Amino acid sequence: MPPPLLVFVCLVLFVLLGAPWPSEAGARPQLFALRARQMPARALPRQPSKLRFHHNVSLTVSLAVGTPPQNVTMVLDTGSELSWLLCAPAGGRNRYNATSFRPRSSATFATVPCASAQCRSRDLPSPPACDGASSRCSVSLSYADGSSSDGALATDVFAVGSGPPLRAAFGCMASAFDSSPDGVASAGLLGMNRGALSFVSQASTRRFSYCISDRDDAGVLLLGHSDLPTFLPLNYTPLYQPALPLPYFDRVAYSVQLLGIRVGAKHLPIPASVLAPDHTGAGQTMVDSGTQFTFLLGDAYSALKAEFTRQARPLLPALDDPSFAFQEAFDTCFRVPQGRSPPVTRLPSVTLLFNGAEMAVAGDRLLYKVPGERRGGDGVWCLTFGNADMVPIMAYVIGHHHQMNVWVEYDLERGRVGLAPVRCDVASERLGLML
């Protein structure tokens, strides 16, 4: 099916910074806006270890970069390492001119030389390369359709809150693939995983958390070291790391151990070996704010599809179209009369079970209406769990759609991820944010 049209969603989140940069102690909180917006399909380049599917909805944050500061919009992505900005060409204009970063206009911009330790990083899926002609460090990002974008590894200052500017490395990219007719794309991506070149690592941040609201006007992100209040009863699951390096295991991702899946009250009969990484590292479970929905590997997905369809059968007629799969991976779909909403409150919840924590997906988060898809007088709604084998990818990925109204904390100090079901708008108010 053709990619969905570009639509902007007015979900405004607020970022609460626990301290100035790079220190994490003894400062007043700072606020700035973070938004969720729908992006055109394949609007952003995907690194080789990332997913090959349509990237439709992204959490974006506005930052000031360079001297004098330039306002840029970047996707907040816990599944990527290298931050990147779309850079306007020297002395020229391109179709992205409205959102491009202009390196020639920044007095603090600098390319990273080949001799720099940053140019020898091995954390990136495609390691930087040395351009012998210019002696600058080059980087490359892969797109969902197999094409790529090349650029230079560079540094500049990032203004965050009222603290001192942070000089950070990023990719200054020459182009970004965009299949939408509007030609509007984010200016870049803010890499937030555990790699040496991620924004988190460069800022020496050891803890951050967020709560994504299901409403259009509320939410909160806490960046920095701060004790959370007692009304957030976080349950923690340890970050998973194999004892030995494995070729297909992303060691800088936020990986947790998936132990089981429950549909309503029924535990799915999935062997533990199906949910754990194999001897190559394939099959890890990643928490990823840069992915919209959740993806399960084939055997686990088949078990979920069969049980959810069985329990939903009295409430929703199945689509029964074996040739249809939304975004090439979502084929657990149902028919709902146009103008009506599915009975989501009566559908069984889907609960992901981890070591020490769980994440329940229920209500509006279970189904997604496929834009423009009809069967007679019915619309098509699909379960928001996709089959990773159909994409294909070699991992379980928990997207931000299923993180709505869940407080998610990334605690790098203690090597764990915390989860707590909470109304994000209520949590925002109790944290003193009048939204």
C-alpha cells in the first residue's frame, strides 16, 4: 500500500531536566517542549541494526545547536546511537532548507579529523571511515529501502536548559530520503542508547525517564539523576547482556529479558528458548522510543495472533484477507463498521512479562485503524503487534505506542529499566507541571 500522508499530531510533552549539563546534581529543573508527530513513511534513515519498516510516528524534541544557536527538531530515539542532523550544503539550498542545520553559520562547528578517537568508534553498526582526500571522518546511514546517506562526523554545541552548552559529536548528513509528496522531514535524530557516541553518553547522563500520554496535551520526560516520588511504584527489570560478544546482539541497546506473554488470563504456550537470544545473539528484546509499534518474532507472534483472535472473535469479525498486512508486518486485523470504534474495553489485554516487571497493553493501545483501508462499509483495524519475521528483523522490539501511560525509566547506574503504569497527565500535575 502507498505510504500514509504526512499528518501532524499535537501531542505536547514537557522535558524536566534534573540538573545542568554535564553534572547531575544541585540545580533547578528546566522545561522545554517535546512533541509526538507523524512522519512520512521512510522519512528517516535507519541504521543497519535498526528496523526495516515504515517509520510513521516519532517523538521529537526541539534543541538549539551551534553559535549563534539554530533551532532544530530531532527524533528522540533510545534505539540509536549516533545523533545526526540534516546539514544544508555550502552556499546552496535544498528541499529541506526549512529544517536543515547550517554548519557554515555556526562559529563552533567543526568536523572530526581522522586521527580522533571518535573516528575509531566500534559501537556504530557501520564504523566511521577516514576520507583520505580531506582527512575528515565520514559516516554512513542506511535507509529502509536499501539506499544510504553519507556525511561527516562533526561536533558543535547543544544548548539544553539553562546549563552550560554541551559540545557533542553528531553526523552532519548531506541528505535524507523522503517518500512523501510534502517533502517535510525532521532535521535529525537524537541518539539515546548506551553507545559511546550517543547523546546520553556524551552528556554523562546516568538516568532518564519519560511518560508518554495517550492524550494530545500532556506528558513528561525527566532527564538526569533525580529520585522519583513514591506515587510512581516502579518495578525494575535488569538490562540483559550476554557473557560473550555475539554477532547479532546489539550490546548498546536497552535490552531486557522477555519471559512470557499473557492474553487476558491465559499464558501463551511459548517455550523459553523462543523468547531468549540464540547462540548468535538474534532474538534480544529491546525497548525503543524510536519505533512506533511492538514487534515479536514469528513463533511468539503466531501464538499471540491465534489466542487474541480466538478471544476477540465474539466481539470483532476477523478481516480474513491473507494477502493483506499493514506496513508489511501487521496481519492480525479486524473489520469495524465505518464511523464506529471497536469495543476495546472488552478486548483481552496483552501483557509482556519480564524478569521483575511487566507491561500491560489494553484499551486504545491494542488496535490501530489503517488509514484509507475499507472493506465495503467497514474500516480495517489491526492489532498493534507486528510479525518481526515478515519485515524481517531478528529481535523483539517494544515501541513507544505500547509505552503510553507507562512511566519508563532507564537507569544506567544500576543496569535496569523501570516500569510503572500511571496516568501521565496526573503524574505531570503531581510533579508540579501545570499542563
